[in-house]
Amino acid sequence: MFMRHRYNGCLELLLEHISHESYQIKESALCALMQFAAMEGKFPLQDMDWSEHYSFPRELIQAVVERLLSQEEDMALLISRFQEYLDMEDVRYYVMSSVRANVGRVMDKTKGAVMPIYQNNVFALLSNINMPSQESELTNYLVKQEAKHEDWKAAKLKEHKRAFERLWLGFLKYKLPSSMYKKVLVILHDSILPNISNPTLMIDFLTAAYDVGGAISLLALNGLFVLIHQHNLDYPDFYKKLYSLLEPSVFHVKYRARFFHLANLFLSSTHLPVYLVAAFAKRLSRLALTAPPAALLMVLPFICNLIRRHPACRVLIHRPSAADEVCDDPYLMEEEDPSQCHALESSLWELQTLQKHYHPDVAKAAMAINKPLSQQEDDISELLELSTYELMERDLKHKQSKTVPLEFDPATQLLQGSGGVGVLGLNFSLE
């Protein structure tokens, strides 16, 4: 009993040192605790044969997790060091269970209030969890179970995925700091959705992320798009939300290239309703009137590609009376519903206006509608990243003709041109 008290005192001291100001001491304390955990598994302090957890020291792992998920200190660096142990199957399983319980307890205590430091620590720990793809990969364990290994939950991939799903859903159901939505959405498709049995359960999180605005809304729509196409999610407001993101500022934000890359992907289907494609083409044309040249060189081929995919939209550029009815354009720019904006009743007169743009490349691109559009779409991938600086550099490097042809009257002698006519006589007269 005396040695047990001394051992527990040592563990408490090491747990306190995880919050030490020196990283070297933190790291040493963490490694020592994990070594103690391995020894507890090999030589359990009490008989665990009756328990479903077998001889794994889950209480010690739970205490380590609580220290790593500090509410006052950023533990991201130490958590990255802890990843070495997360690659062990049993540690990963019990860490996921411990984190889920910790998140529920802490967030319920604060009534779901945003806790940036704590939630960043939780995300750092969750993002370091690499799930195996096959059960045969479950071979690395901190504690070797000699008996009933096949019945151990930590040795079953199905149980790992169940714990992983509950962990992420439990974490994402609370409001997150604005900066964290982007971090989660970036890893959503590759690291989270493949390991969730029912990915459509992420709909609440993606809807909340869309309401944040900006680049986060775009990433949220990308997540919804994956759920719609790969997991048969029914989300009728998807294109309405995408349409509402088309604002004048979209040409000036730093995620412009990603926005139009994804928009091109979302609108690539030839089965979209004609009114919907016409609404996007018309709105982009209207926004193009105030867009910078670098953005116009990308948007104009984008609009032409939409018309190529949907020949029924050619009426927008072949409406005979469009030039005389510009002032009576039926298109409603303020309408948020693409089905109610009357785009099909309008025309793309904005493209004809841009044919008189001050930049020659923009004017040339706008003139593409003056002749029949080819079946092959324009490749806009190289234009997505085009900036104003690159456009100016390209214009400055444009080679000028070395010889400039001039028409002039060669002089044969001083103040006298060819034919014997004096220069003064040509320009001055008393009459």
C-alpha cells in the first residue's frame, strides 16, 4: 500500500509537469507517463480479467488526455509529440473515448460557449488521429493482450470507426471559433468523411459553417457537394446558396481562384436546369461590368463554357432586340432565388459592352460571342491564378516592333523639300 501511494504521487507530479513552462520538461513527463502506462498494462495494478477493457490503463490515459486538453495553454506542440503514441491501436481507441467524454463534460459545463484555446487543443489532437483502412493493419499495440485478443474492442476496426464517428460528431455539434471552421473543412473529405458510417450526419455542421461567410461558406458548399454526389444527400438549396455567394467582392478576395474552380465543378453537369445556368451566366455578366481585367480574362471564358454546356442558353446572346432594350432588362439582380430572377428573359448585353473595354485582351475575349461558339470548352485553369501584377508584367514584356513606318517628305537641302518647294513656303503664306 505504501508503494502504491508513492507511485500515485509520482504520477500526479508527472501530470503537473505536463503544464510546465519548459517544453523539454513537458516532453519528458509525457514520455515517462506513457512508459508507466505500458508497464501498468504489462503488470496491472489490479486484476482486470472481468472487465471488457482488459489490462489497459485507461484511467492513466484519461488523466494524460485531460492535461493535454488544457483550457488555458496552447498544447499543440506537445500534442504533435503525442502522435507517436496515437499510432498505437489501443492508445488511439482509448484516447478517442477519453476525448469524447472530456469534450462533453467541458462544453456542457460552459453551456456550449466558444473556448478558442481548449477547442484548438481538441482539434490538434483529433487531427493527429490517423485511422487504419483495414483490420489487418491493427498490429501495433502499447499493451499486448495474451488472452481473448479477438474479443477486445481496441482490436476491432469497426469499434475504432464507431469511436471516431462519435468523437467528431460530439466535437462539431458545438459552436467553433471562426478560424477553426476552415481547418475542419480542409481535412473533412480526406480524413473525416471516409471514416464515418453515415456522412450525411455532417449536414448540421456544414450548414452552420456556411453561415460564417466568406471562404468558409465556399468550403462548406464543397462539403455539401461531396455529400450530394457521393452519399445521395438531398439538399435542394445548394445552388441557391452558391448563387448568393456571387457578389462584387468575389473578384477581389484571396480565395477567388478556389471559388471559381469549385464553381466550375459544381456547374459542370449538363443535367442542370436551363434557368439555373442562365441565372449564373447573367449574374456573372452583370458583375463583370465592375470587375478588374485580371478577373475578366477568367470570367468571360467561364461564361462561354456555361453556354457551351447548355445550348438552350444561347438565346442569351442571340436575342435580336436585346440591343434596344438594355434599359428594360427584366433581370432582377437583387433576387436571391435563381428561379425568380428572370435571367432567361434577358440577354448578355454586358458582354457586348465589354467589347469596348480599355484593356485589349478583355475586349478580345468579349468578342468571342460575335461568332459561333466551338464545342470544345476553354481551359480556364491557367487563368484562375492570374493577378493584376502578372497581367501588367505580361503587357510590359510584349515585344514592340523595332521599326516604325513613317510617311514624310525627305529634305534635299536646307529649308527645301523634294520638288524644289521651300519648307517655309509650304507652311507660311501672305495670302
